[in-house]
Amino acid sequence: MVSPFTMVFEKVGLAFAASVMNAIILTAVLSAGNSSLYVTSRMLYSMAKEGLAPRIFGKLNKRGVPIWGLVVTSLVGMLAFLLPFSVMELFIFGL
């Protein structure tokens, strides 16, 4: 699948601009993911400190990172990303 931006640049004859646009889009997606991990792990930390989440999320490592919140957030994110593929496999291949 080709993004509309890259398609326009390729039709105009600016293939290099299409690569630059893809790099910009990839950077934006990675930045949004990084921001989401940061905010979610800190939110779990705050909730644990207020007694609204399990206490394990209220622990920081020596660098001040709520590591358990980060691990759980990463696992949930990976599961959310990979789950549609396994569901499609069930429907397509009948596994």
C-alpha cells in the first residue's frame, strides 16, 4: 500500500521527495508511540501512588523510570498490534 503523498511525488517525478515524506511519516509515528509509552507508564505510576492501581506500578528503578508500567504498557501495545493478524489468520485459514 502506498501513501497518497508518495504517490503524488512519484507521479510528478520526485521519487526522492517521496522517500523524504515516508521518513517524516515514520518519524511522526515513532514519536507518537514514544509519547504514548511515556504518558501511560507515568499515569500507571500516579494511579499506583494514589491507590488506584496495583502497588507494583508505583515502583521506580534507580533512574526514576516506572519500569513495570513501561513493561505492561509495551506488552499491551504489542498485543493490540499483533492481535488483528492472529484474528485474520483464524478467519482466513480456519485455524
